[in-house]
Amino acid sequence: MDSEQYCEEVLRPAVLPLWEEAGGSAEWFSLVEDGSKIHISAYSRQFKLGNGIVCSDWPGYSPDLNPIENVWRTLKRRLKI
């Protein structure tokens, strides 16, 4: 999937209606994306900016915010890896 597909197949049909239902307000809705190239490309940023979609800041590497990392850590500890 490229940035244009992401915008046309994900953001436009799924995110925009939610954004509009929330009144287009960052007070009620904030999009959370990771650092994937399709999420941070100039095309995607321009699409979101043009439609007023606000994204939350997301640290480049945040294992504490990713629940699966805690599962892996516990599993490794129990298996003594």
C-alpha cells in the first residue's frame, strides 16, 4: 500500500466520517499512527492537513506504550531467554 491508497482506502472512508462525527475537533478525536512511511509521507500529511485531521504525537520508539512488548518481556523472563 502506498500513501495515496492509504488516504483513499483508509482515511477517506473510515477516518473522515469519524472525524466529522466528532465535530472535527481534536478535543474529541485524535488520530494515532506509527512512523510508517505511508503515515508520515508528504502526501498523507497534506491529506490530513487539508481535511483538518489532528494526529497525536507518537515517540519513534515507545515500548512502554506498546502492550505486546510487555508480553514479550514476560515470556522471555519465564523462558529464561
